[in-house]
Amino acid sequence: MRRLRTLGFVSSAALALFLFTEGRASACGAGPGGPVGQGMCGLDDKPLEHHRFRGLLSYGYANTRLSFGEGANGESLKFDMNRHTTMVALEYRPNETTALTFAGGGLLVGNLRNGTNHVMSSGPAFSFGYALSLFREKEKGFFGVLALAASFMHAQSRPETGFFQESAGYTALDARASVMFGKTFFEHLTVYAKGSVFGGPVFWRLNGESKVGQDIYHYQVGGGLSLKIIDQLSIYGEGIGLGERGAIAGITLLP
């Protein structure tokens, strides 16, 4: 809980810095979470000749609650979920105002808890994202980006106390829309505030029965930052303190 409060404080600090300081645009940082911790860079103000492509490597953590309706006896089937993911992504910018991101990776470890702890094995994850510049920092003094993303994740789960029990498949689909507003300072440090809405089904077998669930929050509010080390290398981080909580950290590489 203390870590999540810290994430909320960092997000608020990033928002305050964005609102009360001036600077020049260079780039923005991390991006949508969802079933996978995907990195998605924003759109900067520089020419495209030498950086239509970016490579991204990210680690993501998420904490949320899923609802699978009611059980046979009318009990609530709500599960607290934690997941750790890693993704490798390629971003392509066809023009100065749009970007496409293709990501692949997977779940490292996770669990679902409702009295019984269900341990999740590693499994594949994929994501596709589209980003559109709403306005540029050189025009407005700060930038705005709309990001759309769709993702898929699959894993196997087993009760922690049931080593010899048959594992159950877990599949999550997710679609989300995010808006980011940010600003760059000293041509190296970018901070942004972000809000997202999302939804999608989760398919899981629980006690031998097929269940369809969903996240109970359907929103995220947070912020992040990106630091350019050299022209070809940046590091970024994002904290989400409201809604589906979590964090993303990673690096961005330019050819």
C-alpha cells in the first residue's frame, strides 16, 4: 500500500511540474498498461529522417481487482490480481503526427487471490498501439497525445495448495484509450499526466467451471517521466495511483 501511495505522489508531482513550469519538447515516455506492461513513446517535435523507428524494452507491474460474477452458492467471485510482465516493442512513425507500436513478450509471474491463492505461470502476451498527436509543444507550449491500444495475454493458473491439481487456462483481452499531456524541460526531461479508460473480457476456469470476468475499475489516472541520456537512448517510468494501479519502467533505443 505504501508503494502505491508513493506512485500517486509521484504522479501528482509530475502533474504539478507540468502545470507550473515552462520548457521545450523533446519526447514523452511510457504508455498504456492493461494485461501487459507495454511501452509506447509519444510524438516529439524533431524531424523524422533519422528516427522513424524506435525499440523499447519494458517491465510492468499491475495490481487490480477482477470480478467473475457469483459462485454456485451466491458468493461473490472477486479476485485481487498482481502481475509482472516484460515486453519488447517496435515503434514506427509513418509521419510526424502518428505512431504505430507492435509489442511481444509475456507474463513473468502473477497471482489471483480470493481466500485461495491461485498462482499464474508465465505465458505469452502481445499488443498493438496507435498514437496520434493532438497538438505539438512547439505550437501550444505543451503536447497532447491520444493513444489507443489492444492487447492479449494467456497463462495457466493453479491453486497454491493444489500442486497436483489440473491447471486452468487464463486469457485476457484488453482495449483502451489514453490521453497524455506533458512538457519537456532542458531538452532532456519530459513529464506527463495521463488518464485511461479500458475494458475487455477475462476467460478463466474456476473449480472446473468456465468463467468470464472483467476488471472492476475500467480507468487509470497517473503520470510519468522520460529522461534522454543520449540521442539514441532514453529511460522512462510511469506510476498509476488511481484505478488499475501499477508501474512501468523501461528503455527506448533509436537506431
